[in-house]
Amino acid sequence: MPRLPRITKSRYSLTSMKKEEYVRNGGTKCPFCFKKNIEGGHIEVDAGEAFQEVQCHDCEKRWRDIYTLIDLEEI
């Protein structure tokens, strides 16, 4: 039986550099595999912060986006 290629941990590890790039690019690509096939779930809001679970459909990694209140406008 042929061996499957081993995926190194570093390729799919979340480093501070990957996190910074993900935030800088507005969360449009998976911070693990850098593909755009990501989907966010519902957003939970609590005391000026919001949280959203996100999943990549290519590498199947999951993470949580964290949003903070930065401004408001009158409507």
C-alpha cells in the first residue's frame, strides 16, 4: 500500500505572522492554507466584541474571528 504524503504541522499551524496577514487582508483567505473557500457562521455579540466561527472547506480547519467595536454613527 503506498504511503500518503505527511502533512507537516508547521504548514497548518497558526503562527502570529499568519494571523497578522489574515487580519490585514480582511479575513478573506484561510490563515492556514490561504485559499478563499471559507465560510463564517452566526455572529455572537458580547460587551463591545463580536465572535464568529469560520471554517475552510479546503483544509477543513476552523477558527474564531474576533471583532471589536471601533466606531458608531447616528441613524
